[in-house]
Amino acid sequence: MIRVAVVTISDSAAAGTREDRSGPALRQRAAELGWNVAETRVVSDDASTISSTLRALADADTVDVVLTTGGTGVSARDVTPEATRAIADRDVPGFGELMRSEGRKLTRMAPLSRGGAVTRAATLILNLPGSPRGAVDSLNIVVDLIPHVVDLLHGHTGHHAKLTD
């Protein structure tokens, strides 16, 4: 079973002035997938807070995947991708490319997201949009890839697909 942490990144949700709806939407989708949601957090749009939260979650080795929601747009306070890359071991650019290209079929605003994925140690960190629908839609676009990435990060490499001509 895939172990997941959900981190909502929002100044207003962290301050308690706005209800977090994206985190619960991701928790519900993760549960529907049969994943174990081991941790949930709400943090402000502060790069050092985001980085330290993601670092702590990945380094504790208690989750396989961290799903972040929020802070992936183009406003000055949207710093999630930068804060995530600051603690990353490897970038996984195909996730963001796929979320934007397939997301464009669902909403014309998808290309405005700077969401994507990185790895740190044996943890996949996936940056998703801040709206409930955008977060869940983006997760659904890449959900079939996540178990394979988790297996690879845990050293289970014996199941690579055979390449055909």
C-alpha cells in the first residue's frame, strides 16, 4: 500500500481564514485509490516553511508520496515549485509536462500551473494545483505512473517493461 502525506500550501488556510478544500479532496481520492494517508498538514506560502516541511516528510521515511496542493501558479506568493526543487534529489519533468498537456483538455487554464514532481531519497513529491478540481484532475492524470515510481525509489527494479520495436 502506498503511504501518502497531503500538504496544503495556502496562506489563508494556514491562518484559518479560509477552509482547506483541496487537501480533503486529495485525501478522499487517495483513499479511493487504496492508499494510506499517513499525514496531513497545512502550511503558509513561505518557501522556507514549505522546504522544511517537505524535507522532514521525505527524510522521515514514513511516506512514499507527498502530494502538495497550492502555490503552483504565477503570482508572487506561488513559491511551491521553487521550494520543492530546493530540497530535491532529482527532477521528474514528465509529470508536470503530462499534467499540463492532458489538463489542457479539461481546462484552458492548465498551462498556467507550474506543478510537477521531484524525488528526495525514496519519496516522490508531487506539486498539484490549489483548487480541489485541479488538484484531483492533475493527480488522476499521473496516477498510473505513481506505483512504478514508488517501486523504483524503493529499489524494486525487476519489473521494467520490455521495450518493443
